[in-house]
Amino acid sequence: MVAEKLTAPDPETLVSEAKAAFRDGAMLTVQARCEVEYEGRTSGYLGPGDRILVAKPDGTFLVHQPTGHKPVNWMPGGGSVSARTSEDEAVLLARRTNPSERVEARILEAYGLTRFDATDGATYEESGTEAEMHEYIEENPDVLEEGLRIVEHERESKYGFIDFFARDESGTPVVVEVKRIQATLNHFDQLQRYVSLYEETNDTVRGMLVAPSASERVERALRDNGLEFVELAEFDTDAKGATEAKLTDF
Amino acid sequence: MVAEKLTAPDPETLVSEAKAAFRDGAMLTVQARCEVEYEGRTSGYLGPGDRILVAKPDGTFLVHQPTGHKPVNWMPGGGSVSARTSEDEAVLLARRTNPSERVEARILEAYGLTRFDATDGATYEESGTEAEMHEYIEENPDVLEEGLRIVEHERESKYGFIDFFARDESGTPVVVEVKRIQATLNHFDQLQRYVSLYEETNDTVRGMLVAPSASERVERALRDNGLEFVELAEFDTDAKGATEAKLTDF
DNA sequence: TTTTAAATTTCGATA
DNA sequence: TATCGAAGTTTAAAA
């Protein structure tokens, strides 16, 4: 049986089921009223309430309230989850080192428990990422500017990586920073950092921020600092085209 | 009953249970073999495998594989989740607008389903955040430098907010950027942006990045640009002290 | 292991 | 509603 379920397990049953799941590498889901403590990079406390607890075989531990995308408390994979009874209550504890941290869920009342012996060999395939936007630009530099030549992709500099190092029609060097989302001040900063560095050793250099859009403040910052904004919203690579065809077929 | 559980529901049962849960504002958890599509800011496809699906009453939808902290596919709250049968299979669909996106999980085999009528009025209380680090510095500016006076907290400038605007013992203005984690190049960028701006209208200004640590590259970037790094790892506010006492009592 | 930057980042605060 | 910056960010890639 792939999934085994218990309704309202008592603390001892919950702990023994949890231990068995951890031992066997199964996923564990618990619906419970609980309180939660976190101690690590910061510290925090969550008072009693109803939540879903999920423990994965890689040490991942999640505490989900009835709303919100993010777990209210969690532990990333790499550590381990354990179960024990304490003062007649079941306690789930997730720990890891580097950084050293712990999440402890004290279960005041368990409503349900599911053990799930899951098998999943699939990996997620994604299109429309920034990496694909890079590919598209590399193959079609003219969309940025007529006559632009890409000299180098992901060039390492003293202060970080430049997305593209290029030259315009007249041979002037162009530092290009690419974003697949609306450009932010931090993105402006990044470009400015690379351009400043280049200016230390060379006279003329252009800086170009490529993105589907930019806020007013970002456009002004670029203008004030002699940098350029190039709007690029649409891009299509072979990979993306292939995936889209597949999704349409579905 | 707070949590109701079904083992291996057929598609029709799953859909009707899911609809009822969505209608009543309950949390839904499903253990299933499924395939998943995402279409929105990017697009992607995840082939068949065993996952835990969670739907929350606020429209949050999560698809969790057996490993990893982050859901492989998800929808943040704000939209809605619906259920239907299609070609004799149960399908869960999460949608939202702004941005327009959708996640569709086609359930090939359901192993378990739990409806959870959860009530949770608690809010997470946290200590050790950057906001508390700000409080600590405001009350103890000497930890940054002997004789430093804080003039303004969160000062707005043309290109963003300065954490602290201060003056040193000799009256020279100091722009202070504070991070509670190891300083990154982006943090250096932020400080540099504020300092450059100030230099446009004033002659002398110091820039100070405060953090528990910084990488070699960040330290060099600061040095090369005449900015300063102040190491500050420990800080304690009344709030943090209070919470720590409580956790110790536990 | 450390660093660097992306992310379907999410989230909260602010204007 | 858009923007800005923090986050216990996590994750992946590269050195």
C-alpha cells in the first residue's frame, strides 16, 4: 500500500508511525493543532493552531498554516527529522547543522496522519527562463541594436559576472545586463558596477540594461548615469517553442 | 470532525470531495501520482510521479515532490483552486490573474485524500530580524564607531532608502547600510548608490556597510571605492531578550 | 566549500 | 495598485 492513513492517532501511535516513516524513507503528513518553535538564524515562536506538517525523507520539514504560500516554519533538506513523546505529547523535531538550527512542533492534538511511500523520478522542465533569454540574445543580437556583436557571454570581472560583453557598430565596447522581469534598482546597480569597473581601465564604454520594463525610478537612474535601457519583452528559443507545442497538444 | 480521510478515492469521489472542501474553506491534501503543467511567468511540465498536493482556502496550491524545500510547482494565494474530471481523470487547477498564470495537476492515481477544517488564529513572532538590528544600532551607535551620532533612520533619497544617515565625531556625514547576514555584492551596490548620490550635492561623505561578515570580493570592492566595512555579528534588543527567555522556559 | 546571481522568488510596507 | 527591499530566503552553477 502506497499511502496509509490514521484518524486522530494518540501521541504514542503518532510517534511510532513517524519513526517508521522516517526509517523507511516515506513522506509523512500530519494534520494537527500544534505550537512551533524555531531556533537558528533567527528565533521565533508560533502559538497553538491548526496546521499541516510535512516531513520528507531528505530532512525537509514544513509547517503550513491555512493561508499563505510559504510555510510559517520549515527546515530545508540536509538535516533529519525525529519524533518523540514529551509530557504525554508527540513532538516532531527537525534539525540541521551549517547553519545550526532546529524546528520543534509540539503536537497538542493530532487529527490525521498519512504515511506516503512516494516514488518520483521525474524532473521539472521549464521554458522562458533568463538562461533562454540569453540564448535568444546571443543568436539575435540585432534585437538589442542594429549591428551589435556579442564578444563574450558571462564574462568574469573583478567584481562579478557580466551577462554579455559586446561591441557596437563603431567598435565601442558595450556591457549588457539582461533581466527577464521588470528591471529593479538592484539590476541598475549591477550594471553600474560592471561599467564603473570597465571605466577604470578604458575610456569609452556603454552600459545597456535589457528587460521587458523598468520603473520610473530605474529609468531615471539609468539616464542620470549615462546608461541605456532596451526593452525586450518577447523572446523565443527552440526549446521554448518545442515546449509550447507540447502544451498545446495536451 | 476536523479531518476526514479517504483511501484511494476514485476520480469522481476525489473531485466531489475537493469541491466540497473548496466551498467550505477547508484545507485539502492529496497523495497522488500525477503530472503537472505550469503556464504563466514561465512555462513548464513535470512528468508522472508521486507527490503531495496541498490546496488552501486562500487559493494557495502546492505540489511537493519527495525531496526539496520548495514545491516543484505552486500557486501563491489570491486566486482560486478548482476540481474537475477530464477523460476519466481528476484534475486540480489553480489559477490567478496579475500575473495571469495557472497550475494544472492531472491525477493519474490518487492514493489518499484528507480534508482539514483548520482554525488558526496565531501569528508567528520572530526575533533577530534586520529591523531589530536597526533598533539595536539606533540605541547603541557606538558599536559602529566611537562618537557616531545617528541623524536619521530610513531616510528617503532620490534612488531609494538609506538605512541610517549619521555624522561622525568630526561632523562628517556617514551613510550606513545594515545587513544581518553576510554582505553581498548587491549590498555593496546599494551603499555605493546612496553614497554616489550624496556626493553629487555634497563634498565629503563616508559610506559604511555593517554586517556580520563579507566575502573577499565584497571587502575589496568596498576598499577600492573608499567605503568602509564594520563587522557586527551580535546584537540584542529587549524584544529578542524577552523571546529568548521564553524559549528557555519552555 | 564558498561565492555569485536567479527565482514562476514571496511577503510586507509604503506611497 | 505599483514599487522597493528584506527574507530563517532556497536553489543551482561555478570556482
